[in-house]
Amino acid sequence: MLLSRAGFAALSSPGQVQTAPGNGATPTPVSYSGDPWQTVVAVAERVSPAVVGIVNTQGGLYDFFGREYSQDTSGSGLIITSDGYIVTNNHVVENSKSLTVYLADGRTLSARVVGTDPRTDLAVIKINATGLPTGVFGDSDLLRPGELAVAIGNPLGMDFSRTVTAGVVSGLNRVVDISAEASVRLIQTDAVINPGNSGGPLVNAKGEVIGLTSLKLV
């Protein structure tokens, strides 16, 4: 069971997928087939260029003998502005000594953390680049159980970058306790995910981002 963060503003019109060019132009609506699998193909082709891989080299870790060491963890993210702002999960970038972002065009760039919200497990990072493709946000408040849901991310590391899986919106407003004092409401979907998908987009049939992959309950 995959659970995703939600809460984005509606932008697209029904029955269309929108591309998000990196030159600041208005996204162009693109019609898609009524075949649900062709819809998945169309959505993946348009959203995948805005999906990035993130490698977090974590510092400040100590072994049993008190010796400091570092380790690499990986996750996913979504480019949200053409000048390099990326949204991801807080747990993907926390305790970072350095962050490396892998773009769909093959470039590898360093990134810095702009802001984090541990309570909602969201973070924004920034790379120095322009003309980037971006995701288009939808309105998660309009979701209904049974709608198509497509997850795109980097499960198990960069060797499986921009993996596409599809399922449905299985449930809404699932309450998950994140501490003794706090809980969050999440989208549930049966789209397959694995470690490394965290921070990648969950997308509807119109190519709109409706959430970010956050956690898997087994």
C-alpha cells in the first residue's frame, strides 16, 4: 500500500494531458487516448522528464567505536520551476552532507536545501539550472477512489530511474500517526513502489501531479 502527500492547486482541464516546457511558456494541452494503458504511456512520457533522482550523502553518523562515517541514500523528486526548484520528501534529504540530483537529460548537479517541513515530510531543494521541464499540479481534493494513479520514481537507486507503475486511487484521507502528538492525512494507491520512490510524483490521468510518494505500509 502506497501513501502519498496531497494538497495541490488545480490547473488542467478534463480530458487532456499538459506538458510543462522548460522555457517558461504556458503548458500545452495534449489529448490522450481513451485506452487507459495508452493514457499511462502519455502521462509517463510527459511527466518523466521532470522527475529527478536524488542521492543524499549523509554525514554526522558514528559507528559503535565513535568513528564518524558517511553513507549514501537515494530518492526521487519533481522539478516545479524551470529555474531548478525541486520538491521531494524531507526524509530523502535530511541529515545531508551533500545532495546530488540526476536529471532526465543525463546531467548530474549538486543541490542545496531551501526549506523543509518534517511534520508533513516535505522539502524543497534547488539546483543551478534553467530551462528545465516542470510538473503540472492538480487538485487532490477532487480525487475519487478508483481513478487512475501513476507513480514515477527511482526505486532501488539510479539504475532503475524514472520507473513507471500504475494503479488506482484506493482511498482518501487515510490517517497515519507520525508521532505521539501528530498525524497526517494521505492518499492511498495500489501502484507498486519500492525504496527510492520516495519524493516522486503520483499523477492522475490528466498528467497532473496529485501527490508525492511518501511511505509504504506492508
